[in-house]
Amino acid sequence: MNSGRTVFSQLIQHLPEKEFHKCVARYRGDAHYRGFSCWDQLLAMAFAQLTYRESLRDIESCLRSLRSKLYHMGFRGKVSRSTLADANESHDWRIFADFAQTLIAIARPLHACDLMGVDLQQNLYALDSTTIDLCLSLFPWARFRQRKAAVKMHTLLDLHGNIPTFIRITSGATHDVNILDQIVPEAGAFYVMDRAYIDFQRLFVFTLGSAFFVVRTKSNVLLQRRYSHAVDKKKIQVYSRIKPYFCPPCNPPWPTQAPCGR
């Protein structure tokens, strides 16, 4: 039964507002308050995401059509296109990044027992990236090719509930494998990656951190089988110890003999 509150305000009430204000204070987000706070900016961008707004003008037009309800939705500042543009430019992005980590820490325990489709007790992560195309005339700083602009979003997804635990946005020209330098492996966890992340020097960090990785191989990887173990033929998995080599001479082999399987 509707108690007089908008659906948007009922959704926002689940956000830990006190934790958000701690993030704002940490980076002095409202130190130069001009009538549009970081909280107002969060509400505006959340509203835009939930209602599929496509531009600042679209956000402004939609919210102004609800002028009589803005206060009850949580807004205290005046919503306008220029104000939103100034807030997006001046407010520290780390405020929202830290708050996102707070929300992730709240959400992950709620899905810790969700089924993943595999019989695995440890945490399972999937790492991949996606390229977001941009207009070169509007985003000249994001030049990707001669006539194209783009940024790349790298995401580490916790498959217990499909919750992102790590997100980085880089230039479109950044190679996927470079993001491995920014990930701290979780002991005992499994990481599933595509062949773009094959770099045995970087992957060896996962072994040192007592983590496991599953990655597709490349056609130019030379593998030498050292020895095999007797296994039950009824089982699908056959384990062996292999020592990988790269065809390109610039890439050194695996630092130690590593147990792998297929």
C-alpha cells in the first residue's frame, strides 16, 4: 500500500547515508558548498541510471517535471543542467568509489550462500573488460583510434550473486593484462579469465598469493609435459605437471614448475 512516498525514496532509504557523509568528509566534498551537495549529486545520478536518462538535459527535464516531489525524494538543492555539470567536474570521484565499496561490503554477505552452478566452496571470480564507444568530438581526451574515442571498463565479478568487487576505467588502448597489476589475489579463491590475461609473470603472483586461476591458452604457447599421474578414467579431469614456454623470446617461462590441468 502506498504510504505517500515515491518509489525512488523507498529505494534510497536502503542506502547508508551516514557512511556516504563519511566519504564526503574524507575528501572534503562539500567544503565549497554552492547549493548542490554530493548527496544531491548521488540522487540525481541514481535517478538517471534507474530511469535510463541519456543526457544532463534529459535528467534536468525529467526532474523538473517532478518539482513538487523533489523534496520528498531527498533533494535539497536546485537541479539544473549547469549545476549537475559543475558537480560532476568538481566533486572528487573517490567519494563515490569509496561509497561503492561500502555497498559492495554490505551486499556480498547477503549472497555468500547463493548457488553458482558448480560445486565449489571457495570464492569464484570472473575477470573481463568491455570497451565503451564514445563520440570523439565530445570526448577528445579519450582518443582510441583515428576516428574513434573509447574507454575500457575492467570488472572483477564475484559469481556469488554477480556482484562487482573491482572496477577500473582506463583508456581504450590499455591492454587487459595490465589490470592484473592492480588486483590483490584472495587466498584460496579461483579466478576465471580469458586468454587476453595470459602473462605468466603476472599470473605467478596469484600462485604466490595461494590463489588459483583458470585461463584459456593461446595458440603460440608451447607446453612440455613433465610427468602424469594415474587417474580414474571415469573422471573428466586429467591432471599433470607441465612447464609452459612462450614462443616470443621476450616472455620468460613460468618461474617454477606449476601444477596445471585440462
